[in-house]
Amino acid sequence: MTDDNLLPFCFPAVRRKKITAAFDGGRISSDGGVMLLAQADRRLGIAERLARAIPDGRDPDRVTHLLPDILRARIFAIACGYEDADDLDRLRFDPAFKLACGRLPDTGRDLCSQPTVSRWENAPNLRDLIRLMGVMVDLYCASYTTPPQAVTLDIDDTVDVVHGHQQLSLFNAHYDERCFLPIHVYDTATSRPVAVLLRPGKTPSGTEIRGHLRRLVRRIRQHWPQTRITIRGDGHYGRPEVMEWCDKNAVDFIFGLPGNAVLDRLVDQTADDIRTRRALDQKPCLRGFAETSYQAKSWTTDRRACARIEATTKGLDIRFVVTSIETGSAEHVYETLYCARGQAENLIKLHKAQLGSDRTSCRSPFANQMRLILHTAAYWLMLTLRDAIPRTHALAIAEFNTLRLRLLKLGARVVEIASRVRLAFATACPDATLIRHLAGALMPTGP
């Protein structure tokens, strides 16, 4: 049977010269930049770390694809924009992908196919996934050369719409969808992921949040016993169980606090002053801050509440936060400390929208959690690649889609000869200087 991809086709003529094309160029890859991801993986050792946490009961004498190679191929594919395991049925022959996974492009064995990847995505049980989550936290801690004096961890959830009858999926009236609500935890100051946890499509309870934070903080403190940890989140994470646990375990917190009539009365004097001054000065908007001591009925003690009060021509808007942090003005607590959590939502977008981590279409929640771990591993590779870019370069703050387009989606001819393998990139590549720099910057220092 003839492969239609090999048949020639035409484009409009240019200056009376006929243009024909065919997919017969030989060993050419459209993902030549995957070699940069391979160097990032060698630096982090992320595929090897994950593979060590998964039991492999296969007979070593009959193994064709080692587990680290299977995970590595899947992670590289996700980072290059192929979020479905089905894509590996084609990518397994790609010369650049084979080279990035440590196999020669011509004489080396082809990479694993989709069924092999899918079997391993469904292989881990609950205990295996707990170990894998621990590996991701260890990777985050290892990303610091020395234990930091303090870190602020942002916790938030995001909607992950399902399209079938996956286990743990629930109908959420707020989103009007049947979905998961996975929890994401980031070190926003460095954009580094700490944990991503699949969970049902409902708002987490205080007991659930407390359990997740207890396990996370315990793992981090195995590496950093003296580091001051601050947990930051929006209103539905400021539960009494969570705040009490933080108080008992020397963990600071700053959470959004839903307003009520009692809180409004406590800051009414400041709010009235701001509203009056705005009207007298005829300003379109005037903002001020206040703080008070407040104890809800479900709290065991009173806590510091800071308010952002904004008067406009449309009325008065007051937002509250509750915190265990005793230092700093109300303005500093709200504007500098709390509002910085907005960056966590941008990081979730990178993870979910630009790396396709919402492709949790497996029926089993264990397999879907494994997918989230693999997408988090791809996030680490992309972040490592971006961090290696000089700070003065425009791509140093680029999103992952831009990095993929500019640095990974590179046409390359791969030529294997007896003594070496050569990658020939386009002469007119606009980012040639940066790619050359990254190849050197990501070069492993050890053997």
C-alpha cells in the first residue's frame, strides 16, 4: 500500500518556477531543540528520580525500554507540545527525540510506543504515587543550593473539566461543569512547582487542606528544618482547622477573609474617612488601609485582619485578609504580601494551558495523578531552560508557548556517521546565538 505522505504536492509558482514538495527529506526533525531539554533533564535527573520511585517487576533480561527512558520520552513530548501519549506512535521514530533519549538516530532502537507509555501511566498504585509526590517536593528543595531563610508557598485550585465518567469527577455548580479541582502549590518568587494534587471537583474542606499541608510541610522540613514557611491562599483556604494547625506548627499564613457586617463595623471609621476625602477632593478613586483584631465564631482566638478600602464614584469596596504575621503595616500586608499571590494563577496557566496538564482523561484517578506528575516534570524542564537564559534577554521572562516556538520547534537534519552525530539547524535561525549559549550553559559539569 502506498504511503500518501510520500506523494509530492505543489505550491503556487514563484517567478514562473514550479514549486513541488514531498515528505521525503530523510532524517529531519521538527523538534531539534529537544536536545536542550535533554540537557536540562541531565542536570535535574528528573526521569531517573521518578523511575526509582516506581517498582519495576519486569524481567531485566527481556526489557526493551528501560523505565527512565519511557518516562523521559513522555516528558520530552509534553514539553514539546505533544500532550497525548498517542503522539509517541510517530515521535518514537523522530531522530532528535531518539538522540535526546540517549539512542542513536539511525542505528539505535526506536523509542517506546503509546501502549507502553499508557501501561506505565496506569501502573503506579497509591503508595507509589505518594513516593512520586515526595520526589517532586525533594526536587523543589534540591533546586536551592542552600536552605533559604524563608519561603512563601501559594496554594490554589483550578478547574479541570472532564469529558467522561472519570473517578473523582463531580459536578461543580460554580463552574457549571463536571470536573476535578486539583490543588497546585508553587514557590511564586521563583516560579517553581512544589506539588500538584488531583482531587474531586468540590471546594476542599478545612480538614482536607490541613492534611495536605501537614504532609507537605513535613517533607519540606526534612530538608529545611530551620526555614520559615508561609502559606498564602484565597478565602476558602483560610479555614479554622488550617489556621490552628499553622499556629501549632510555627507556620505563618496569610489568607483572604470574606467580609461581613462585623468586619465592616470594625473598619467603619477609616472607611468613612476615605469615602469623605474622596468626595471632597473629587477624585475618581481613593484607596486606604486599616487593620483590626477579629475573632469569628468558629475561631479559637482573635487574629489580625487587614483591610483594603477603596472608594470610587460607584461606591465603597472593602477586601480583608487574615494573617499570623505581626510585623508590617496593613498596606504592606495586603499590597505586598497578599496581592503577590496573583502570580500563582499565571503559573497554573503555564502548567494547565501551555503544557496541557488538564488532559486527565483516564478513568482511574491514579493514572490521572501520574499524568499530573509527568506534566509537572515537563514544567521543571521548561523552567530550567528559561532560567538558563540571560536576564537581559527578552525570552528570560517568556511564557512556555513562546519558548517552545522559539527554542524547541527547530527544523534540524540529523546525520549519523561512524564517529559522531551531527545536527544541522537552519542557517537563518533567528535565535541561533541564544541556542548556542544555552547548549553551553546547560552542559553538565560532572561526568
